Amino acid sequence: MVTMADVARMAGVSTATVSHVLNGTRPVRARTREQVLSAVAATHYTPNTVARSLATARTTTMGLVLSAISNPYFGELLHGAECAAADAGYTLLLVDPHEDPEYELTVVSRLHHHRVDGVVLAPSARPDDALAYLARHRVPTVLLDRLIDPAHDQVGSENREATAALTGHLADHGHTRIGLVAGLDGLATTIERRDGHRDALVARGLPVDPALEVSGSSATEQARVATAALLALDDPPTAVVVGNNSMTIGVMQALRAAGLAVPHDVAVAAFDDFAWADLFSPRLTVAAQPFDEIARTAVHLLLARIADPDTPPQTRRLAPELRIRESCGCPP
């Protein structure tokens, strides 16, 4: 078995220098660094990550806590986070708490027991216990997507203004009864998007009718049922804003089952774009979140927090892009 001493002999340096090159614990001259890396390649040396973690008190692993990972949005977040972590030499450990606050605490504690260097968490509707655990054990933490606590680093979309833009666009088409199929109750994103929807109605002098706001629980089937309830009203909406892409599928299913055409009978605008939005007929008008940038920013914030735990926390909100297509009533 090749050892660090073998690498040092081939490179003509001390084992301490090899350690500094591999662990980044002290600056090393470029030429010496090249000699060491060449010797590592020639000998096929594999560092002992367990020993290295004991020496540095780091494992170069980070946890990513995401519910509903089957949602295309979270899939794109996962891809961006994994790429950013890999670029920094980190391994990402993914867990799904299934939007269950009790299980969220369980998976967070498991990650801590696995000695991750930090955690990126998309918090549930009731994350107090998980956040208290992370704070108590001083685990570097970044909140993702759902921004709830400025005491933590956090990054996500500007939900309120983007949803107001969707609702306002439908109102500008002459719609006065605009329904909202909102996400899971209690989530920060659900609250912010509902507030944005109401902002747009009030700004245009339209009434905020609670009967036109239903919960799709951030899921396809629940959104289908909720939309059917909207359509059964004595005075149903002529346009619908949808809180995420999974629910958009359920909304479109309900409209089709009712024999309603989009946008002729009911106009639709949705939060989140996805790869096959262009394949809907008509194509969907959406507020597209910058998935990759959000995920990479979360990892970079976590790396900075790991490096310096005492810096002031940062909140980053990234603006979605309003993509006007035909589902809202605009011409192709």
C-alpha cells in the first residue's frame, strides 16, 4: 500500500509538505506543489480521509435536506448544489424529511452524527426543533428556498414580487376573478406567494376573495382536487395562478377534465418553469426561478460559514424571470 512517505520520497519533499499540499493547510510554492501532485499521480496514492478528518476536524462532507426530491425544481437544486460542492472538494449527503418536522429533526441529527461540516436545509413548515438542534450543536447551516430566519444564512427566490407580477399580468388581461392554487400551508414560500397574489389584486382595486384561494399542498393530486373545487363555485375564476410546478400539472388535469380550454375558458400562470413547459398546449406563462444560481449560492454561503463561523449572516433573494407565453392569453 502506497503511503504518504512514499509520495514524499518520490517528490523529494517532507511528508509534512505532502500533507499541506493535499489538505490545503499551508501555502506551498507552485513548483513544489506540482512535484507533489505528480508523485501522487505516479504512485496512485489515495489519501486516508478518516485520518485527515481527525487531523483537520473536517470531513469535507455537507448535508442537503430537501423534501419532495421528485419535484423537478428540487432536482435542479440538487444538481446545482452537488456541482458546487464537488468543485470545492466536498461530498454531498442527501436526505428527504418528507415535510415532516419530527423526521426533519431526526435526519438533521443523523447528519450531525455523521460529522458533516455543515447543512443546507430547505425547512419544513415547523422547523423550530431542527433549527434549535443545529444552533445548539453549532452546525454551520444555510436555509434554502424557504427563507424564515435572518439569524441564519439563507438564499431563495423573491417570491412575493414575482407572484404579484403573474397575478398582475392576468389582471391586465381583464380578469377580475383570479384564483390561487397555493402550496403547503405554513411554508414560507406559500405565505410569500399568497401575499404577492393579494398585493397585485389590491394594487388594481380588485377584491381579495378567500373563496378563490385554495391549497394544493404543493402536490399534483391535491392541486387537481383544489382546482375542481374552484371550478365548482357559483362564480368560478376566469384565471388561475399556481404556486409551483407540481401543482401546475394537477391544475391542467382538472381543467381538461372539466372540458375547459386554456386560455380561452381559463387563463393560467404558474410559479416555476420546467423543461417541458414548452410542450403544454398552449405553452405556459411562468415565473422561472434561477435554480442553479440558488443552489450554488447556498453551497458557497455554507463554505464561507464553515471557514468563518463568526461572520454576520446573509440573506440572498434572487429574482425569478417572468416568461410570457400563451397560457395567459398572450398571442404566440
